[in-house]
Amino acid sequence: MDRWIGKVAIVTGASSGIGATAVKALANAGMIVIGLARRAERIQELKQDVSPEVANRIHAHRCDVTSEQSVVDAFAAVDRQFGGVDVLLNNAGVSKLTCTLLTPGNGADLRTVMDTNVMGLVLCSREAFQSMKRRSVDGHIVNINSILGHKYVAFPNLNIYSASKYAVTAITETLRNDLRNEGTRVKVTSISPGIVRTEMVPEGDQFADTPMLEADDVVGAILYALGTPPHVQVHEVIIKPVGEMV
Ligand SMILES: NC(=O)c1ccc[n+]([C@@H]2O[C@H](COP(=O)([O-])OP(=O)(O)OC[C@H]3O[C@@H](n4cnc5c(N)ncnc54)[C@H](OP(=O)(O)O)[C@@H]3O)[C@@H](O)[C@H]2O)c1
């Protein structure tokens, strides 16, 4: 990770779960980290968990990744205040376990999932790349995908979530091709976890006996991918807890 010391990382969905853990880990590794989320105040609170020196490298910016203007404004603010972005962690994501694909009136929920998990990731990648290109930076885009982006699993009410993650699998490879065609050495990595113990997973009996990863396990994979030498590109990491059925 030494080559990223003093460089700038943007983490989307930084207010809880994997994103919040990643903010602290990247700042601990010496990066300047700007966390994006709608609940920006929760990103500020992360500073209490690290030393004062590391806390100085953590910054919060309110951003709704479903709004193109909000994304453009956030990346412009990072360009102005920090010079630009070197690493993007596309982590913001939602599931809406309230309906099936056939439930009447489900349009708003389904659109929220696609706008967050798919369009949010695409728009943030575009803005990050433009910042890297302007400054001739060989940066790194890391997409938090899911095992459900590689295999359909019949969990109840997952509706369009799995399709949104299959889209992330395809978008990662499309980005890789676009980045190569642009003549850059910007890397893109997909990290696909099984179930992770975060606020996204409903509490209760349904998952009582299910083995789960912790956010730290996923962040370990992020640090591994970022820590590879400039000529090495980790394409895809699938991580599951031992004993997981799917
Ligand atoms: N937990 C799992 O089992 C699991 C498994 C595989 C993959 N994943 C993926 O891991 C990623 C992180 O999820 P998590 O498990 O850490 O869940 P989480 O604790 O619920 O965190 C989700 C994060 O996404 C942010 N977010 C949601 N909508 C947003 C929006 N419109 N604009 C900006 N930020 C938004 C939330 O922030 P605000 O609400 O403050 O905006 C929050 O910080 C997601 O992409 C998820 O699909 C999770």
C-alpha cells in the first residue's frame, strides 16, 4: 500500500458497513479518504475510532449517488479541495426486500436499487476516471459486487438486486475495456462477497444459523487488490464464509 500514502481515495456508501470499515482502513494505510453518503454525519463519527493523526485524513461529503448532479458536485469538490481522486471504492448499495418483481406498485423500490447499485457506480466511475485522466494518474477503481452478481440464489424478495449485481459484473469488464481503449493503466477490480454482517442484512431467525463474513474480511480483499504492483491487476475476488451454502 506504500505507493498510495498521501494519495486520495473516495469511498461511496461510507456511512456504515463495508464502506465505513474501508474508510478507516484506507486512512490507517496513509491515504486521504473522502467518504460519500447521504448520512454524512455518520462518516464524521468514524473519526472517533482512529488516532487524531488518522482522523485528520478522513473527510465526509454528503452525496446521493442516485443523483447525477450530486455525484458531479461531489467529485468537483474533491478536485477543488484535494486535487483529484486516485482510488475509487464503489461501495454504495441497497436492497429493497419489500416486494417481488411481480408486486403491484414496486416501481419506486426497483428503480432505487438500479439507480444506486448500477447507475451510481457508473456515474462515480466516470467522474473518477475524468479526474485521473486530467492528472495522468494510473488510479484504481474497486467495485463492491456480490456472489449474487455471478450466480442466482433463490432468497425471498431479492427482486432486482441480483440483476443489479450481474450488471456490476458486466460493467466492470466494460470499464476494463474502456480504460484500455483510453490508453490508460487505470485498474478495475470487482470484489464479490457472500453474506456480510452489516445493516443491509436483516436481523432475525432467517439468518440465525448462517455463517457470515465481517466487513473487515471484505476490506482485507480491497487492501490486497490495491496493494498489488502497478503491472498486476486483480480482476475478481470471490469471498465466502466457510460453511456458506450458496
Ligand atoms: N451485506 C452483505 O451481505 C453484502 C454482500 C455482498 C455485497 N454487498 C454489497 O456491499 C456494499 C456495501 O453494503 P453493506 O453491506 O456495507 O450495507 P450497509 O451497511 O447498508 O451500507 C450501505 C451504504 O450505502 C450507502 N448508500 C445507500 N444508498 C445511497 C445513495 N443513494 N447515495 C449514497 N450512498 C448510499 C449507505 O449510506 P447512506 O444511507 O448514508 O446514504 C451506506 O453507507 C453494497 O454494494 C452491497 O450490495 C453486501
